[in-house]
Amino acid sequence: MADPEARAQDFALALRRAIADSGLTLSGTHQRLLANGNRVALTTLSYWRSGDRLPEGAASLSAVEDLERILRVDRGSLRDRIPPAARLGTLAAPRVPFDEERERRETEETLAALDAAPQLAIRDLSTHMTVYTRPDGAVERTEFQCVIQVTRGIVSEIPLIDVAPEETDTMSEIFDVVGGRLDREYQHPGRLLSGIVIALDEPVAAGETFTLDFAERLPPGYPARRSAWHATARRAKETVIRVIFPEGAEPDWCEEYVETESGEEYSGPAALRGRIAHTVRHGFGPGVLGLRWGGTTQNGRTPADPNTG
């Protein structure tokens, strides 16, 4: 594999040739970028052409894709010459995304017991959750489709944490894993949190992405959960949660909620179309995004509704 400096010069050479072959000057190329809404400085474009700098981060990569169109070169002929590490840009440090002191502490203890890092070297690009409920409104199973990017080093496994609505001796069950296998699991002695580790089919290096699909079942004995949430330790490009209710078992109320890293919570009515409720966010995190639902009384919520866990 070529070293980073060689890759930088490879990109610069390809860019110089593309500009020369297009008949445009560097200034003319810059004006085309500005006209298309890509506000890259002329000096930055000059650095890219000379090889002194590489495009970094989402905005710069978008500009490179626009350059391919402006200069009429094959798609990917410039972008694919950028080393993976440069594509990541600057990342904020990850944080444990739970707001309660007990949940934070037991999350860290569970990860330690599993000998797993708390998502230090990965970030969500896309997480899609589809939740299926029982006639009583409690969650039966959840299907996950994830696209994840490695931000540093080499990653060979992924830890996942579950927070039950209340203390229990029953753990959720993971099945139908595609892209890895269930390697180990652990229930915290506090009986509120549990964790698993999924070993990936193949190790993944920094800058690369991988997909992971799996399903989670809440077996008999697990406390009834009338909520669905996703926690992320870094900003994610896309988070989608769908909840599908049985025919004739639609909830009386449904709301979406957000728990921020500062411990604040915001909630409001969720989008509910027929039997399907959903919420979607772009650029969300760190924090928790979720949906919760139940029946109604005069004060707007049934006393028996479990907490959101």
C-alpha cells in the first residue's frame, strides 16, 4: 500500500492533469465551484493541486466530487486517490451517550467486563431501526441496519449496550447477525444494563466502512418496553427509527424525544401514519433519539406505562 505522502502526490497529479485537460484555469475552476455552492478558498484549491494539502472532511469531499463533474473526468477518479484517513476530517471525542449517573457508571463497568472499548474508534454513518410490537403495545423485536465507519486503528468487534426499563434477570436476545457473529455477552450485577460484543467477519481499517445487520428479541420475562431508542457517542449522518404496530393496536399517543449530552430532554408529538410511527435525524449526536407510546387517561398518560429506559 502506498504511503500517505505518495497518495497525496497521486491526488495532486490527477487534479493538475484534469484541470489542464479541461482547458480551465485554476481561477476558472474555482469560480465554477463557487457557482455550484462549494465555497472552497482559491488558496485551498491551490494547495490541493500542489500536493501540500489533501481534502479533509465532508465539505471538502463534496467539492472534490463537484470537481469531477466540472472537469469532466470519471466519477471517483479524484476522490478515490484521497487516503482514507484524510476523508475523516476532524472528529469530536466520543462520549458515553446516557444521561443518568447510574447508567453512565454501569455502562463503563459493563464495557470493562466485556473487555470492549466504548465506541472510541467508530462512528455511525447510518442506523435504521424497525421495531415490531405486540398487541399490548410492548416491543417484540427490533431489526437494525447499520453503516459504520472506523475512525482510527483497526476494528474487529463492536460492543452494544441495552438498558432495560426496570431491573430484570432476563436479557434481550440477539439473532440474525449479518456481517459478524455474537461473540460474548454480560449482564451487569445491577440487573438494569447488559452488553454484548459482535465480532466482525473481517477486521476493518481506519477510513473504511462496513455494514452490520442484526435483530433483537425481548423474550418472556423481559420488562414490557413501550419505547425504542438509539444512542450514539458521536454525531451520526442519519438515524431513522420506525415502529410498526399490529392492526387495531395503534397507540393512543406517541411522541419522539431527544436526550442531549448535557442531560436535557426534549419531546413532542411523533409522526404517526396509520400503524407506523417514525422519527429521523441527520447530523444527530452525541445523545439519545427515541420514540415512546402508550394509552391515555385524563392526564394524558396511563399510570402503568413503563419508563423509557
